[in-house]
Amino acid sequence: MRTRTSLAVLATATTLSATHAHPHLNQHRHSHTPRATSTDWFYAFQAPSLAQIDPTPAAAAASTVTSLVYATITVSAQPHGTAPWGYRGSDMATFPPGTGASAAYPTGSSNSSVTLKPSQVNATQSAGPTATAPAAPAMPSTLRGVNLGGWLILEKWMNSDCFEGTDAVDQWTFDQTDGAVAKLKQHWETYITENDIKAIAGLGLNAVRIPIGYWAYDTFGSGYITGADAYLERAIGWCRSAGLKVLVDCHGSPGSQNGFDNSGRFGNVAWQDKAQSNGTTNMQKSISILQTMARKYGAPAYADVVFGLELVNEPISWQQNNLETTKSWAQEAYAAVRSVATNKNLQIIMHDGFMGPSQWLDVNAAILGNTSASANSSAPAPFAIDTHLYQNQMAADSSLTQDQHIAKACNWTSSALLSSTANLPVYVGEFSAQTNICANPDGSTVAGSTCYIDGCQCSTNVDMQYWNGPLKTATRKFIEAELDAFERGAKGWFMWNYKGPGAWGVSNLVKYGVMGKVTERMFPGQCHFG
């Protein structure tokens, strides 16, 4: 078995940010008062087993550095005692901003230091990034993927075990609870493993979308526990080995872009707030953080596996947020990310703000007018749109039978997606198998969550392990119709989610025989595309 040890230090003089959200509006979202923090720098140790961390300068000196290091970093020991593995921003030592840094790092030793230089980056580790770019395999014509949500950003409705015994409602409030560091480390270690990545590839999927919060890269301290990037990096190595492409999704942005718990903080939306105490805005902070992410995952060393970076997930386009402001920001963020991403084929992806891809044709036209890349070239388009399509969020969806849900999914090719001539690729970044229906013994379905005859089962109130044949069949038909629609009308798709309660979890759907390989159909031709 190959193992690797690394010290990653992401050093940036500017602030950064990004948030997380899902349209499961009836399922989740949550908030807390931020603590005052000083200027902090993110770091993470990655050992052969991340369950056993030796956070000492001696261990760092013996480490093989596989993460990109942008400047000479001096790690100076301080007699604080051994530091815990994960840090809240305010618990970390402080460092002066600049292109080089001397980082005060609490350890068990008082008189040691180690200096790491870019030349020490080891280019031979198969699981991690390399100093020179591996040959990038061709992009699949259609990306077929699944989200790894609920992992690097907690959502209570998906991660109820983590929240047991606490009053926390989201990642922010969870991170303030006693024992949060140990719980979070255990969760990161076990929720997604290399076996999960292998299982995903075995389903015929060729991509994953991995949500992560801005605080993983926030050099000024956010009050969140840091360390998630080390697990993202490790998962990318697994995906490389399994032949999966990766979309790195900045799912939670500074100030919260939507007030949903998937942004990290439930409640107030402050992403577009004009002024911060240091004179910057949360949107500016977002761009700085995205640049940090792009310097790392937009480097040639990751070009064979990381195909895209998503700027922000599900920014709302109402209440505190203005769509035109979001669109202007997207152009600015695109240019900023493009300026630092040395992999020039990195695709930069923007969520549509729940307004539909057609609202972004003008932004795409402006970007194509300012780039040397051709929309018709063999290289990936420089810019793409992410749209999320669910059929259990709106009140009207609760009045549909499964046949009507299927018809609606088939119609998405013309109502919710774009023509291939639009030169704007569209990804369905989230959708699910979940509908609010009941299945009768004869295979017919009724809307809602109430049965009226013996032998009927409803998807929302029966544990999946007890689903009968008609309910499994109705759900599989719906999934296959969705996939047929997306295969026809989108550049790719990512189901929400690999793990989750009931029909929200692809792993459950497969386990209980509701879903098979995504390239196979038990009920072909439902959409009658011809």
C-alpha cells in the first residue's frame, strides 16, 4: 500500500470566501454570532493515516511535501503544548501577511523549526499532485456524476448523528460545540472512503462534485474548524486512481450566499453586504478565496483529474441578493480565477441563482468575447452554468403522480436546459430520486404522502429497506427519465447525493435495488426522444 505524508500551507495576503446551499428548502438550513479573530493561516498535516496526526516540526521535517507551497514557509515551534488536529480560526496562531511568512505553530517542543521550500515538493507520489502535469485524459463527452455532500460541509438533515446531543443547527454552530474537533475529524475520516470512490466508479459514474466551505482556505480566521482541504486533496487522489473527474465546488461563501444550512450558516444572507470592518466585502473575500483554490487545484498537477471549479453554490437572487450584482461578480470572479489558474483548460462554473441557464447567456457572451478559447474548440468551454432541478421542493410538485413527475423531467430538455447551439454548457449539478408519491399494488401512483388502499406505500414515510416492488419500480422509472433528459440536454449531471437518508442517497438506492448502473436502462424510451 502506498502512503504519503504532507504539510500543506496555503499562504495568501488577501482574504477569501465562498458558501453552500441546496434547494432542499423544506429539509434544511442554520447561524451564530462570529467570534473576533486575528489574521490566521490555514494549514493541514496529512499523514499515512489521517486518524493519527503528529503535528510537530520534527514530523514536518520528515514529511514528503506533496501539496503546492507558494512561498518559503517557516514553521516555528511554540511552547503551547501539542495542538489539536483541527483549529477554529481564533484558536490558531497569528501570522503577518506577505508573500513569505514565519508561522507560529503550537507544538510540544519549544526550540525547533523547519523551513519548507517549493523545491521540496515530491513529484513521485501517485495519490497526490505532481510537480509536472500528468497527461490529461480526454474529457468524457457526458459527465455522469454524484455529489459528495454532507462530508466537508455538515447538513443536519443529512448528518444527524454528528449533531446528537447538541443544539447546533449548521456547521457554524456545530463548530462551536464541545468536542467538535474530534467529532469532525472522525466524520471526515469515515464518511467518504476510498472504497466509496471505487463503488461510485463501479456504478458507471465518471465524475464527482465535492462541496467544500470557504473557511477551509480563509487565512484571516472564520471561527470554523479548518482542515477539510486535506481530505479533499486525498479524495482527489482516490478519484485519479479510479478514473473519475472532479468538480471542486465552493459550496459555502463568506456571509452566506443564501441563508441555507448548506452554506455553513443558516439564517441571514450577507454575501452581497457592502462594507466589512476591514474595508473589503464578502464578495471580494470570495474572489480571494477562489484564487487560493485555483492556484492549487487549477494547477497542471491536477489537470488530469480536476476539470472544474464552481464559484459559488446556489446564491439566491431575491431578498438580500440582486441577480445583476451576482452576474457582475461572476464575471469578475471568472477573470480573477482565470488569471491564477495555470491549467488553462480549467472550466469555471457558476450556479444560475435559481433563475435558469438562459439568464446567463449575456455573461457567457461577455466571457467568450474576452478569451482566446473558442466555444467550438476541442478544449472544454471556459465557462459553464450549473442548474439544480428537484421535484419535491415546490408546492405544485406535491400534487403530481409519478407519471406526471416523469413527464416533467422529460420536458426539462426544453424548459430548463439550453440548446447545444447556445455555446454555454449546462451541468445539472444537483437532482434527486425523491418525489412525494405513494405507489399502489397495481403500480399506479397517487400524489402526496397518504395511502388510501391496502398494500399502498408512500416514499416519504416508509424506510427504504421496506419498500415494496411498486414503489421501487416507480422510483426507478423516475430516475431513468431524469437521466435520459440530462443525457440529451446537458453537458453532464451530478445526483444529490452519494450518501443521505432514504431516496436522497445513491448508496441506499443501489443497496435496495432501486437503481443500477447509470448507463443501463430497465425502462428505456420513457421520454420518446426518438
